[in-house]
Amino acid sequence: MEFLETRIVDLESNKESSTANNLEFVPDDINNKMDEIDLALDDLEQYSRRNCLRFFGIKEASNEKADDIILKLANDIGVDLTLDDIERSHRVGRKFDNSTKPRPIIVKFCSYRKRNDIIKSRRRLKGSGKFIHEDLTYKRQILMNQLRQKTAVLAVWSIDGRIFASIKKNGKEITQRVLSINDI
């Protein structure tokens, strides 16, 4: 009987120490899994934005219709766009009375092809003060801003939500896809 009691006590103490040892490794596993989930969630959110573009530098007017503004802009850059090609469009953000900076317009297109036509023709806006950018997730927009601050980074752009940078390394200019600021 004493032997069994001793054996039970030994097993319980081994169980407690092995559980404590296992718990020491769990946070790293959880952190890695959380990082994977966070990346997957960001990828899904970016995918849901694939038909969207943001238009900057377009003056605001009272009683404006964002659809009409976008149709006129598309015509100005040579893209044949109709109202049926736009699913939804509106200004983004709060309007401030004393602000002279116009709020951007976000547009969700019915087809990826029409969205791509706009992206391909946006260079025709150069020098006009108007800009068209992909609708990036908050995380990717922050990454692009951080990359622009780096001295080794010559240029930053996005294609279909993927971020690329032109970097000067060892006297050579290279282009690479960037997933995090640590990639530079």
C-alpha cells in the first residue's frame, strides 16, 4: 500500500513538472500560430478589396455624385466606363468644415477587368494633382509608408495588393516583393 501511495505521489509530481515544462513552450507556438492567422486574415481582407480603387485629389462639391465624378475621370483618361461598371462609390472619412484637402473617393467596380483598365490608364493623370491607388488593408498601407521612409528603398508600389520595392543593395538596384519591414 505504501508503495502505491509513493508511486502516486511521484506520478503527480512528474505530471505537474511536465505540464509546467510544456507550458513554457506553448506561448511561442501560440505566437507563431497567431502570426500565421493574422497573415491569412490580412490576405483575405486584401482579396475582398481586389475590385476597389481609391481616388485622391478630386475637389469636393456640395450635392456631388461620386459615380458621375468617376465616370468623367475615367473618360478623361480614356477608359470606357459606364454606370453599370460601378458597384458602389462614395467619399471616405469625416468631412471637416475648415479642411481644404478633399476626401478620397473609394470605388468598387463590378469587374476586375474594368478596375484594371483604370489602373493601366492612371498615368495619364500625371501632373494633374489627382491620383489613383489600390485599396490596401491598413496593415499593407502602414508597410508601404514605412518602406518609403527607408533610405535604401528607391521606390515602392503595389500590384494586386502585393507590395514591391526597388532597393539598392551592394551597389545594385533590385526589385523584390515585401511582406514585412524585416524583408528589407
